Amino acid sequence: MTATKTTLLTLLAAAIGSISFSATAAPAGDHVVRAEKLHVSANRAYKVAGKRYQPLQKVSNFSQSGRASWYGNQFHGRKTASGERYNMHAMTAAHRTLPIPSYARVTNTKNGKSVVVRINDRGPFHGSRVMDVSRAAAQKLGFINHGTAHVKIEQILPGENATAQETPAQEIFEPVGQTLI
């Protein structure tokens, strides 16, 4: 192999190795809620600690209030119920029954801050909590230092206005090379 070919192959390998696929940035307030096929296995009925859960297959006007928590370092990189790797820096969340994947506006009722998250995991299964949000979402909602906050959850359907209030989400997790079925 000539020196020129070796140099070109080295440069190509370096360029490919430096590409990051974890999240794509979206302009502030310019959220695109995409229509996605439901994940078959993540939307089946399941049991945790003896309690049975039946994920919703179709939702309209879903709204829920309650205590949310966040999950971070200890779960970063682990597989979610959707099969995607959990990214604590992406705007995602876990919910016991909302369809996977789907989108929801989460509002901290104490400070009014709001974000739009993509539901890609199941949980929480701790006490009476209604949602686990990513570290990034907790930061934007203003409860990263408190651990939990009282929130209002509203599902957003494709075609609805997904702009978050006061604190627009800046990232939408997009799995690369992975098709949700």
C-alpha cells in the first residue's frame, strides 16, 4: 500500500470515529413531535412487584399530576424499555403506562417551568411517583437539587403545539440505526 493510501485511510478512520450520534440539537422552542410506530414489546402488559400495568395503546387528552423524580448517572448507557440506551443528557422520560414512544409536556407546578420529553422507558416503581425524567429534563425543570418535584404531565400528539413554556427543551433523542416497531 502506498503512503498516500495509508494516509487517506487513517484520515477516514479518524473522521468516522469522531462522529457522535447520541442527540441532535433543535432550536429553542422549535420542537418537532414526530409520529412514530409504537414499540411492540414495550407496550405489552407487564408486572412489577406483583402489580400489573397495562400501557395505553392510544391516548387523547391524557393529563396527570403527581410527584416526578429524575434518574441519571447510575442508569446512563443502560437499555431502556424501548431498547434505546438511556442518555441522561437527552430530553426523555419513563412513565408506567404512556405509549412508547410518545411525547409529553412536563410542567413543574411550583415554578411553572416546562419541557417536552420523549417517553422511551417504563417506571418509576418507587412509591407514588408518576414519572422519572432524565437529568437534563430535571435541570430545565429546576428540581435537579431537590430530587423530586410536583409536576403536571400532558401528552402531546403529532401536529399539536409542542413548544415548552419558559424553558424550551433543546434536544430530542434520536436513535440512529434503530427502528422502533
